[in-house]
Amino acid sequence: MLDRLAISMRASHVLAILLLAAALCLAALGAALDDSFYLRLGTEALIFAGLALSVDLLLGYSGALSLGQALYFGIGAYVSALTLMTVPSFWLAMAAAGLATLVAATIGGLIANRVRGVYFALITFGMAQVVAKVVYNTRELGASDGMIGIPVVQIQFGPFAISAGNPVGFFLIVLAIIMGLYGLSAYLLETPFGRVLTALKANERRVPFLGYSVWRARMAVYVFAGLVAGLSGALYPVLRGFVSPELMFFATSGNAVISVILGGVGTLIGAIYGAVLLVILKSIIGSWTEHHLIVIGLLFMLCVMFLPKGLVGFSRPWIERRIVRVPSQEVTASAVSPAIAKSRSAS
Amino acid sequence: MSPIDYLQFVLAPQILNGLTLGVAVVLVALGLTIIFGMLDVINMSHGEFYAVGAYAALALGAAGIGFWFLLVLVPILMIPLGMAAERLLIRPVFDSKDRHVTTLLVTFGLGLIVEDVLKVIFGANTQRPPTPIPGATEWFGILVPNYRLFLLAVGAAIIGGVAYVVYRTRLGAMVRAAAFDRHMAASLGVPVSIVYAGTFAFGVALAGLAGVLLAPIYSVFPTMGRDFILLAFSVVIVGGMGSIWGCVFAGLLLTQVQALASLVISPIWTDPIVFGTMVVFLMVRPQGLFGRLGHA
């Protein structure tokens, strides 16, 4: 039998498949029309979707608002850029960025998880500010200009290789990685560990009574979220060929939070939809006025006040109802009815 | 350079600059800390209210209204703005399950909008109103701009006035009572709803006043609040969220650290020091140096 969480997670998967289909259509269309602008925009949206996903893991599942998730995104981007400039290997860059963010998120988690609630939001904000300022002032890392001239790499898949400069190819790779991160997050939340997180958000004080360590769960999800942000960030220099300290600034963290709220807190796929929506909104509104923040800010506030589950929360119940109807019939057909049939035949 | 010369020409001006910045930060942080102490709300749009005050002073000053009148007029104009923000944005989500996060997010959205509105109305360029009090006074061989002296005096007067109202008047007692236990205060006849709206508006008015006072020194631009608010947040956290004396103490301390550290190390490293202090405080003593408003 499916419980509420499993049903809503399945509804998220349906939405994820829809998104995947839409993305594949975009890729096919882009390839047919030989477009690179929209494909690169889409790739960037997916990269920032990874950052939003990591914010949602924290906010939606452990209930901790991080205002500095761009820290790990930036660390991933810088480490990836530095690796690519020495050894032009995509997978090595991803591995190095993953390792670096793992270490950074462990340190950051030890600091941030000493406090909770609003103090957690402020401490993550403060940590990101400190590191961003240090990077901003370090000449070896390009200071305020960032680092440019990151080579275009060949991404190896066994015998095959795709150039990162190929818009369609790289879009598909980023799509696969981000959806992979989504799938991994969803899987993790289905495990007993994920249930501890859900319990944590529902009532933190009762979790220890059931024998689970609150700190350990919070720490684990923090490190995992940092890793997700770092791996997404590692893709950025491969796409754009440069990194700048802006990637760590509050504006980047803030955009991720906006994406999560627009898409729907605690739905995972909502974060990805939100990030894509944000990029679309920015480019549509940006085409007739540069003051897109008014519209985005307004939408954001309306979502916080009236749509606490965001756009996905708005549409998901409909999908959930369809899911519940179909499998419950299957359940009755396969498992329950033979028993009933047997008892009936006996009587 | 002899030690006396060093003291006179390097150390003293630096301390004085730090003091001016300190008073400025305390003025902004004061509203932030009162709003937090009273309503339990982190006002992320506080920096934008500060910018609104500065722009109001700029626009009204250009329309021919004198500086002295502006000092009174702008905060009064900010009050309805603060009241409206509290009623329309904070109140509807005030009783939601996760008040801290929700109100933080709402005010963050408000800040985005206000900043862009300022850009639409006034443009993105930096502007600077004329200094209302020109000239400088010589003190022990150092030239001190008169306006900075005025700022120090007015800042001290405002801080003293706020502390007097909060700690020594009947109104302040009502505010503190409502902060401590709003249901008990309500049952004793404190109009809690009005007190909340009034406190928020008061904090916003303080930010506006800070905008008027600081515009001639730090220039006016749409994102002016963003840079300043980070420092104000650090001050509020180190001092203790909701503590008035903590805010004053931490404000002066952090800006002096910043001013004096920039003599020894490169000035670009002072920001990480200030934010690092904030992070350390959050780790070790999240309640800050002093207790909360209404709790001490």
C-alpha cells in the first residue's frame, strides 16, 4: 500500500518525466534549428536548478533555510575551473569539485548545525559572505574579475567523446546529471534515512525519543545538499568558460531560494521547475524591461503568502488523485481479490 | 614618524571615521534589532527602507524642503509605509508554523521589489545631496567635517531617546510586555495588534531617518541598503538580537575593529573579519553579548 509520502513522490516523478520530455523536445528542436542560444540558456537553467534542488533538500526536508547555498555552488565552480585549466578532463573536474564540496560542506555543516531556525539561515548567509569576500580579494583566483579562459573540453564516455562546446550534446549531459541528482535525492528520501528527515521537519523534539540522532540526520542532509550544489556548480565553468565571485554572492543563493518557493518547497521537482521558470521569466520580462525584479519579487511574495507549496503543490494533487486511483485498483485486483474469491468459493 | 604624530594623524582620524560609521550602522541596526526583539521578525527589507529614506530626502530636498524639516518629515512619511508593510505582508503570515522563515522570505521579496522600484523612479546612478552643514572644525590639529560632528551628536541623541522610550516610559513598558508574552499583555489591556504595527513602523522610520542622515556622507544609490545591511546584521547578531545596548556596543566595537584593522592589514580584508566575527558569535553564543528586548 502506498502512503502519502510515496504518492506525492510518485506525482513528482510524473512531473519530472514531463520536464524530461519537454527538455528532450527542446534539444531535438534546437538540434534541428541549429540553435545555440536557447540551448545554452536551458543548460544554465538546469545548472541553477541543481542549486535550487540542494536548497529544497534543506528547506523542504529538514526545514532549515540556507541563505548561503551558493557557497558550495561557487566552490564547485572554482575547483572545477582550476582542475580544467590544469588537466582538461571533465570527469576529473567533476570528481575534484565533488570532493572539495564534500570537505567544505562537512566543515560548513559542523559550524552551521550548531544552531537552528533563523540562526541557521543567518550563519549560512554569513559563511557564504566570508568565503565570497575572500575569493573576491584573492588575486590568485582572479579577484573580482574571476577566471576566464577555461578550455572547452571533450567529455569522454568510454570510446565516445562529446565536446562541451556542442550545445545539444552538453545540454543532454547536464540534463542527465541534474536528473540523476534529482533521482538520487528522491531515492535517498525514500530510504529510512529520508523518513527520519521528514520526521525532523514535522517535529524535531520527538525524533530523539524514537532513537534517532537529530544532529546526525541534519548533518547528513547538509553534506548531501552541499554535494548536489557543488556538482551543479562544477558544470558552470564548462558551459560558460569562466567563473566569477558573483557565483558565491547572496544574489545567487537568493535566486535559488526564489526558485524553490516558486516551484514548491519540499517537492524536489518543484525546485527544478522553479529554476527553469525563473530563467524563462527573466528572459521574457527582460526582453521588454530591465526591471524584472519587480515582477519576480511580487510573484515570490504571493507564493510565500498564498501558495506555500508553490506551483507544483498547486498542480500535484491532481496527479496524486490519478495515481491513487490506478494502483489501488491493481492492488484489489492482484492481492485482495484472490483471497476474497477463495473465501467466497469456500463458503 | 613619531608616536605622537602617528596618534594624531593616523590613529585619531581613523578612530573618528570608525566612530561616524559606527553611529551610522547603529542607527540602521537599531530598527532591525527592535523589530526582531519585538515581533520576532528578521526584516530583510530593512536596508531598502533605509534607501527609501535617503531617496525621499534627496527628492524632497530637491523640491526645496530644508534639511532640518526633512529630519522630521521623512520618518513621519515612513510610518504609514511601515504600518502598511506590517499589515499587508507580515500579519497574514505571522501565525504560520514557521514564522521566522516565512517572514524572512516575505521581507526578502519586498526588498527586491523596493530596490527595483527605486531604480525605476530614480535611475541606477549614484547621487549625492549637498552637505547640509558645510565646513570643518580643527581639533588638536585634525580637521573634522562639521557634519560628522553633527551626526555623532544627533546619533547619540537618537540612541538615547530610543532607549529612554523603550526602557523608561509607559509606552515602552507596553512594548516590552507585548514582546515578552503577548497573550498576557493582551489580557492586561495592551492593544497588542497596534503595538506590533507601531513597533514595525517605528523601526522602519528609524531606518528612514538613518537614510536622511547618512545620504550626504555615503551617497545615494538603489543598492545602498544591501551593502549596509550586512554590517547591520553582524552588529545585531553580535550585540544580541533584540538588545538595544548590545546593538550600540557591538556597532561601535565592530566598526572600530574594522577601522583599526585596516591600518594593519589591507582594508579589503576587514569585511571577512566582520562577517567572520558574526559567524563565530552565531556558533558560540547565538543570543549575542546582551539579552533580548523584554527578556532582561
